[in-house]
Amino acid sequence: MRTERLEFTGHDGSLLAARLDLPVGKPAAYALFAHCFTCSKDIQAAKRIAQRLASLGIAVLRFDFTGLGHSQGEFANTGFSSNMQDLLLAVSFLREQYAAPQLLIGHSLGGAAVLAMAGQVPETKAVVTIGAPADPRHVLHNFGGQVDEICSEGKADVSLAGRAFTIKRQFIEDISAVSLEQAVTGLRKALLVMHAPLDETVDLANAAELFQMAKHPKSFVTLDSADHLLSRFEDADYAAEVISTWAQRYIDVQLLPKQMKAPEGITRISEADPDSFTQDVSAAGHHLVADEPASYGGNYLGPTPYQLVAAGLGACTSMTIRMYARQKNIPLEHVQVDVSHTKVHAQDCAKCEQESGKIDQFLRHITLTGDLTSKQQQRLLEIADRCPVHRTLEGEINIETITGS
């Protein structure tokens, strides 16, 4: 996955800071993420969900609303309506520069804003809300007893999550005029409502109300013991995994890149994008990416081919040492193997048969931790040379190539 930093113009002409999380190769679809009230695009839940969707092949645009995070503008002059305008401008930006979002995701008040504007995005097929209020006015409880002061004085400074924000009367008037019922009942898009039963910021009853208002297809997933911000990694990861799986039911899965399933005993490498060096690697159900550094024209989204060879040597070395230590009850606590690859002159290699030109050299640095005697350390280093990959690299290798469609 790679991330691009972008900017687009918000509702009042301010530049809004955004990140576009992109998959390996060409995106199969685009999604838009709306963050929670007074949060930012970089909140953990937004990052984890964007990363998971990008790994699936869906690019995700997340941005800071006006006056928040790295975006320009005055937060005090914003409201629920301006957030909706910013979201629609984000949709227009995606539509003009890339492709309109087929998936909308909103967290907390961002979820309410997404529901309110989703009907204006015909390309969107699915909507996800996380801890969203059924009534946007729910956010007013965060202001405590200062609502009356804001209404009478025109504005007041409110402390939210340890930070001071200026809230004006126009914000309260704007959000008090909003009703989501018509937008939700007439959504005509798949809806996934996600909520935590122990959410102390937005009560679970809001999820029930949203779910009851919505028409099918609709789904509800509980986030168990998560807090409102999904601040624990495992909660953010769980939400990301559910969203990525659910979304495939409504975004054309024929367009999404499939994880390759190579036959038993085969390591399969396939171009992720013919315009780059990025490669998808599949082996026994496991998946990774190989690439080249930018200096060689690649995106460096994964290890280089030589780094993968070095990884095979290092992993095999560590496994071989550990296996021997277990068999002999040697008090080895930890093994670390650092491997680097270089080209050296053949004449500088005392044990090499080649006498001229350059040869490949792998430098292997083994670190053994534990209450080991010098004799035990020496024996483990000798055992390292019995690593099968080591023997393969030093032995005679025959590579045959066949072609086929």
C-alpha cells in the first residue's frame, strides 16, 4: 500500500488536507471516509480501515474537515451542513481526478453526515456507519451546560477531548434542524451499521434506531467491548476486516483483485501492474509483494528479489539453529540473522572456484542470545552452515524454464 498526500478546496474556499491510501496496482474501486466530530483523518480507526481496504484493492480518501487537523479554515464557522458540503466536494474531487466513491464510511458524527449526503452520490453502492448517532443533535450533550451560554452569548469555548473549541450559535441551530429519517429510509443503498454496546459517547440505542429506519439490504455488527473511537488496535482491525468483507457483497467482486492461490508446491509470481515492477507473490495460501526501489523505477512496496533470497537464507539459518538447540537442550533464548547482498570480485573470494569477474556474496551476521558457553556458541554457528538453503545456494543449481499460456 502507498499513500498520497492531496489537497482539495472546501466549502468556504479553504484547502482541505487529505490522504489517498492506494492498493498495489490499479484500484478496483474508491471509498470515502468521514471522521468523527473534532477528530482528524489520521485517527487510528480511519488509518486501519483504509489500510485494510487498500490491501483488498479499494483506494480510500480520508480528509480533515474544515478547520481540523491539517486543513485550513475556521472550525468555529463550520457546522453539520458545511461538513456535508465538504464531503460532497470530496466526492467531486474523486470523481474528477480518479473515480466516484462506490463506498462511503462515516465515524460518529461523520457517519451521520455520510447518511445525510449519500443520496446525492448515485455511484455509491454501500454505506457504513461506525458509532453514528441517529439524531445529529446528540452531539450537543458534549457541550454540557454550555448550550444555553452559546445560544445566549452567540458563542462559547467548549473543552472536547482535552482541547478547546469555539462553538457558535449557528452550529447549534444548524445541527438542530437536521433529521436523518428521510435520508435513511430513502437511502436505496446497502447499509452496514457498526456500534459498540459499551459506547459511552453515542448510546447503542442510536444504532437500533438507524437499523430500524433503514430498508434492506442492511446489516448490523456489534463491536463488542470497543470504545467510541476504536482506540485499541484489535477493535480497529476487527472493524476494518468486517467492512472489507461486507463491502465485497455490494461492490462488483469481479473487479476486485483476487488473492492468487498457487497449486501445492508452487510459488506463483504475477505482475500486480504492468506499468511498474510490483509483483504479487503467492505460496501455500500466503501472500506478499515484491518490488524494486524508486531509484530503479519501482514503488518499493515490498522486498526486492535479492532481499527475498536473503530472507530465505536468514529464515532457514535461524530455524536450523533453533531446531538443533531444542534437540540438545541448549539454553538459547533468541536468534537474529542479518543478511546483506553484494557483488564482490572473484579474486577476493578465497574459497570460490571462479577466478575472474564478480560473484554474488551474502554476508550473514548471526546474533545468539542466552546463557551459552563459547563451545555451545561455536557449535551453533557450525550448525548454521547446515541450513538447507545455505547448502542450496553454495551447491550446484539447475534452473529449467518452460513456457505456457
